[in-house]
Amino acid sequence: MTLLTFVIPVRHQANSSDWPLLKRRLAQTIVSISAQSNGDWRAVIVANEGADLPDLPQNFTDQRVRFPPNPLHDLHSAEREQVYEAVRLDKGRRILAGMLSQRDTRFFMIVDDDDFVSANIVDFVARNTNANGWKIDQGYLWSEGGRLLPHHNDFANYCGTSLIIRSDLYRLPACFEDAKADYIKSVLGSHVRIGKLPADAGSPLGSLPFRGAIYRVGHSGAHSKSSNLLRTYFLNRSLLSQPRQFVRNLRCARLLSPTLQNEFFGANANR
């Protein structure tokens, strides 16, 4: 049994406005995951048949699916909640397909295809194998090309790359066809909802005791339409009227040092 499996769902290629750019960012996420200091892990990328993926290194595999494009992928195409429900269903069934292909694992971690994870995650899990899992409550934000990494201390409610959960707590169905839409959307398609469900079932998640992931924000391919880092964290109207909070935010930002580069981007990553 593998200790930890990373599951990376990738949207249908028809839902990407720039597939080569998505592929480049996915390749960076692959490099980030591959930097794990403990080798007891594997990763599965779930993508549609025909999607051009980066070359996959050791420990990676792909799971091909035939799901149609999400007709409500664009946040501007319909009512916001309708869009979110459609995204939860599309993302959730990709995650389900990936998990069912890799059932022989102790823990799962879902990773969005443009984020980064700490190289220390698998090693930490290996020293705590009896735990229910963890929320990444503390993480970093990052905009492409930047060298500033602001802290985010409510990370699990902000970024999908934020949960490490023991596989049995997902209560996976015997086969894909047995999964109901509500299960797919709530247990797999929404990181906020699944983060609460283990506690409701008597198996609460712990808090990862270090900053475990980086949320890439403000780029054109971000489905969440996250704002530019400078505008979100330093120059929004609310903060400009609260100079003390502005100073606190500035103090809680790290420069991208060689140590952080190696931990999150991989030693040879091309940012």
C-alpha cells in the first residue's frame, strides 16, 4: 500500500482558453510534487482522452476519462451558484475517477493543477500514519514572476490544495456508477465541504503544523478568477484605509529564498 497519493484533476481541454499555458503550469506542479523528501507516494493526473499532457516522471500516472466539457465552466456564463455546482460535479467526478484507480493508498491529497506543495508533506504523513488527516490552515500566495510569498492563515477555506485525508474516510463507492451526484459534488468537488465532513463523522482532521502549499493567484487560467496578488493583499480599498493591517500583511510576507524555492518549486523548477 502506498502511503500518500496526490490526485490532480485537469479540466476538459475544450474548457481551457490556452492549453499550452495550462500544460506549462501543470508541469511546474508536477516538479513541485516530485520534490518530496520521502518517496512513499504516487500521483495520478486525471485528464480527458486526447489531452496533451507533460511528460510524466517516476511515481506519476495518468487516468484518462471521457467526460464532456463543462458547459458552465465560465463564471460569466450563468448564475454563480449554478456555475459552482457544475464545477463541483465536473471536478468531483474527475477526482473520483482518479481515486478509484489508486485505491490502494493510505491517504489522498487533491492538488489543483497550478499549485505547489511542500516537499515535506509525505515525510510528515509517514511519521503520523494513524491520523485522520490534516487541513493546511497555513499556506502562501504567489503570483507568477513574483518573489513575494504572503502568508495566508485561512488557507483551507481559500485554496483547494489544502486537505490530506485518510482514504477510508472518503467512503469510496465500489465503482464509479455507484456514486450519486450529491456525493460527488459535496465529498469530492468542494474542498470546503469535505473539510468539515470528517469532523461531523467523528474523525476530525488535524492542522498541518507548517505551511504546506502555495496557491498561485491572479493568472488568466485561474477558474476562481482570483485577483492579482498586489491588489488582493496590499492595495485593496479596505486595506488602504487600515494602514496597520497593511503593515502586518507586509511583515507576514516572505521573499522567495533558495530554501523556499527548493521546498515548493523543486530545485530545478523554471518559474
